[in-house]
Amino acid sequence: MKVFAGTLLALLLATPAVADVDKTTRSLAATCAACHGTNGKSVGGTAVLAGVDKAEFIKQMKGFKSGQVKATVMHQHSKGYTDEEIELMGAYFAAQSRE
Ligand code: HEC
């Protein structure tokens, strides 16, 4: 019984942590929605982020951030995110369907 209670406690403690990460990532990705569409499904001519290649996304974001990739908007926007946050967003957008 003690083992069971321990497992249950571990599950209860683990669940909010997972939800937190998801919420953080969703909030990060939501800041892109104004221009790139909800969940990266752009309808206004801005690049579609849904279903991107994660590695390519990270490369582009880091390029914007360092100024190596010239941009009108994204060089400013990308500077607001840490490399870790860029990775989280890359995984998030890569997992979104383009349909
Ligand atoms: C104010 C509008 C705006 C917002 C907000 C915005 N973007 Fe962009 N994004 C652009 C524009 C415009 C481009 C084209 C490059 C440029 O001129 O800056 C672009 C290009 C990109 C590209 C390159 C796509 C490609 O295939 O060339 C990526 C990746 C990207 N944005 C990611 C993001 C992410 C991630 C966010 C949220 C953290 C975000 N953008 C928020 C306007 C925006």
C-alpha cells in the first residue's frame, strides 16, 4: 500500500509540471499568432510555421536573433526569446498540422 501511495503521489506531483511546460510553450507560440496565424497556420501571406522542420526553425530564429538573417520584423521579435524558448517553440510548431 505504501508503494502504491508513493506512486500516486509521484503522479500527482508530476502532472502539474507537464501542464506547466505545455502552457508556457503555448503562451510563447501565441505571441506569433498575430502574424503567423493560430498555431502557425498563417492565412495572411506570412510564413506558415505549422509543420516546420524543427532544426530549420531553430536555425532561422537564431539567424534572426544574431542579425545574420536580414529581416523587417523578426530580427527584433526573435531577440525576446532564449535559445531554450526557441527550441520549445520549434517542437511546438513542428508538431502542428498544416491542414
Ligand atoms: C509583427 C508580425 C510578426 C510576428 C508577431 C512574428 N513574426 Fe515571424 N515573420 C514575420 C515576417 C514579416 C517575416 C518575414 C521576415 C521578416 O521580414 O522579418 C517572418 C518570418 C519568420 C520566420 C521565417 C520563415 C521562413 O520560412 O522564412 C520564422 C521561423 C518566424 N517568422 C517565426 C516567428 C515566431 C516563432 C514568432 C513568435 C515568437 C514570430 N515569428 C512572430 C512577422 C512576424
